[in-house]
Amino acid sequence: MRSAFYISDGTAITAEVFGHATLSLFPVEFKHITIPFVETVEKALEIKAQINACSKISGERPLVFYTFVNPELSDILNEADAITYDFLTTISDKVQSELKVAPVPRTHRTHSIHEKNYDFRIDAVNYALANDDGSNLKDYDEADIILVGVSRCGKTPTSLYLALQYGIKAANYPFTEDDMDELRLPKALIPYRKKLFGLTIEPERLAAIRHERMANSRYASLRQCRLEIREVEMLYKNNKIPYLSSTHYSVEEISAKILAETGLERRKY
Amino acid sequence: MRSAFYISDGTAITAEVFGHATLSLFPVEFKHITIPFVETVEKALEIKAQINACSKISGERPLVFYTFVNPELSDILNEADAITYDFLTTISDKVQSELKVAPVPRTHRTHSIHEKNYDFRIDAVNYALANDDGSNLKDYDEADIILVGVSRCGKTPTSLYLALQYGIKAANYPFTEDDMDELRLPKALIPYRKKLFGLTIEPERLAAIRHERMANSRYASLRQCRLEIREVEMLYKNNKIPYLSSTHYSVEEISAKILAETGLERRKY
């Protein structure tokens, strides 16, 4: 199997995301290898030797996606027995000729603690944890958004993703049967109606998820799941709460849809 | 201020990560606008109009980083009054000529629920939450890694990042004063010594973080933080537990360093 390397003087997250998106276009399997924090000539030479060995053993030249601030390190990798893609430079050269401004490369500019709003993201994670699952009703003033929905429809992972990736303070509140029987919003949520965003899910998928948690319970029964979902969707409609179904979407997709629909400002790109 | 658009038929995460990394090389401020899920000709025409309006109002042509599977949508954006970068195609054309295999583009290939190991990532998030802060000692058999350290040194956000991004089951255990006084590992951790990874932090930074949580407490005092950090680092050394300092690193950097050092296999790229 051919190998794909993602290499950088920082976390290599950009190389991973870009390289993996590129390779996923092709119906070819790769062995993926990420090597972050390659910051010295010695380390670059060591990685070059590793790539050469990989090429020799597999008989196929690896694909190498890399970003370096120091061009000396790029030169070393370009001499490896591999196909190398200095993908950021390929585009930044074009950006430079448009902006007519020279780049000022600096290591650890992205994905580092020095990024603007880094502390805000950690605060948002702590907020999401403290306000998970309706555990805390008194700090909703601080919330950027309050995700609502029945138990196990995807609120918690989405709250955490919004916090970690975008620095958005997302609380989440699970509707209980009592809330829904009456088909009205719990009192605690009424002052925050404009911050509410609903999740729903297909009853079959919900039953499967709940079944893993509590097999053969009423809670996991398809009948109960159908009932809850029907009620919660009516609650959303009656209260004009925007909502979406998590059934076919990843946390990344749900979060992107929520940001697009609410216009919430992300604090990190 | 010049605007930068990140546009895609999916989440636009790849466009955001790549475009933002490119622009961060330049000493220029941008207004960032992400538009995900542009999947139809109608929507693309609407976005083109939005870009044109933005160009007219600001007097500067926006930079547009986009990825589309449907070339019809690319054509529409290429006609906008903007500088457009079809950055993925720029590189995938080169990859194609190397692999001698045609790409098979498909929407929602990355960052979607259909990605391999998606469910594993959600399981890992649930695991991290259930095993946060030493709240559960009986499921450590399942852990890929157990982060250890004193209270507030960065264990929880790191566990969640490892879970959400990479599908790694990360438990975390906070050393208490009792654990450290004796300078030996708590009994519960001894069978899992090989899974332990330590975090440490500069006492000044730790005191500042704890101060925000519990101002003027003994817990937040610099004296107490110094004592705990000295003891915990001795504990790591005595027990040959690999560790790193979180003081100057983001969760992304800490996670990348942990993966590089332990060789843990990530379940998502």
C-alpha cells in the first residue's frame, strides 16, 4: 500500500486536513502517517531517511504533504525519494501576487495557544461541561446557544464541538417526558427562547442508540422513541424553535448547519 | 477590510482550515465568511450575488477559497467579481498525474457521518465524559490512554479533543494531595501504568487558572501550586511516566505531541 505523509513544523493539522481531503477524492487506499513538530535540520534529515526507507520497502514513492516556515527544511524533504506537495506555498504565491504583500511566515501561527481567542475556547469547553444535560440552569445568560432535544439525540457531542472548535458557549437541555406531555417549554427556558436550537432524530436511530445504553428498557423502545420525537417536533413548531435532524449528519455537519442558520459568530477559524 | 470567503458543498471545514492557514501567512486583516452546504445552482447564484455585493461595497475583490464536487457550481463562482482559489483541484490534478488514477469526487466524503469510524468518535466522546476527572475507575481496560495530572492542568479539554478529533478513548485522573504526599501511584492506576501520560504546567499559570475558579483559596495559592507541581513531576520521573508541560501549548498541540510520542493510532484523519 502506498504511504501518505503529513508533515509540518507545527501540529501538522493543516497538512492532515488538506492532504486527507485531496486523497479522499481517489479510489485508492493509503497508509497515513502524520509527523508534527519537525523543527530542525536534524529532525528533517531523520524524516527524509524514514520516507526513503518507506519508499524502498513498499516499492512505491510516498506522497508527502508538508508545510514548513523554514525553506531549508522544505529543501531537505524535496530531496526525499517521494512526491512532495508544498501545497500551502502553491496557493500563497498566488495570494501574494494578488495582495501585493509579502508573507511573513511564523511557526505555530495556527492551532497554537497564541491564536486569538484561545482562552475563550477553553472557557467555552468548561462552560459546555458545566451546562451539559440541563445540569445548571442559572448560567443561561452567558450561553451563545442552548441546544434542546430528547435524551441521546446528539446534544452533548455537538455542544462540545461548538465549544472546542469555535469557542461558542453552548449549553444543552434534555426535554423530559414531563416537559413534553404538556407540550410547552419548561419555565427555565422561556426567557431564553431566542437562544434555543432544537435537535431531532429518526425514532429508529434513537431507539438503536438508547438500546446500547439501556437494552430492552421502555426508554429504548421504538414506541417510546416515536412518542417523544413526535411530541418534541410539535413543541419546536408551536414555539417556532429552529431545529434539524441529527440522523444523517456528523457533529461537524450539525455544527456547520447551526452556525449557518443562526448566524452565530465563531471565535476561531 | 477585504473579505475572505470559505465555501463548499459540504461543511466547508477543509476550505476554512486551508484558507485560514494561507491567509495567516500575510500581515493583513480579513473579514472571514464561511458558507457551507452550497449544493444547488440557485444557491451558488445567490452566493455569487453576495460576493459581488461585498466587492462593490468594500471596493476590494474578495478572496474566495472553495471546493465543489459539481463543476457547474465552480463555474458560477469563478464568474464572481472575486479572486477564486479552487485549491483542492490545484493539487489533486498533480496527484492524479502521479497516481494515474482518475478522482471519483463525491460530496460529503470528509467530515460526514459516513466517514469510517464516525461512531467510534462519538463513543470516544461518551467515554471521555464518563471517565472525566477520575469519576470512574472500572473502565480503564477500555482506555487507549489515561491522562494524569493535578487539578486544572489541561486534562479534560485534551481528553475531549483526542476523542472528538481522533476517536481516541482518553480517560483522565486528577492526582489529589493524598496521592502525591506519598509520592506513589494510586493503586487504581498501577495496572494501567503503560497507558498513563502526565501533564504538568508552570505553577504561575496554574495559580492564575485556579484563581479564576476559586479566588484567594489555598488551592489557588502559588505556594500550593508549586508544591503540587514539584511533587507530581517527581512522581512522573520515579514511575517513568512520559509527560509534557501544557503551559505554552494549545489542546491541538498537546494532542499532536501525545500522539507523536505514544504512537497511538488515530481513528480519523
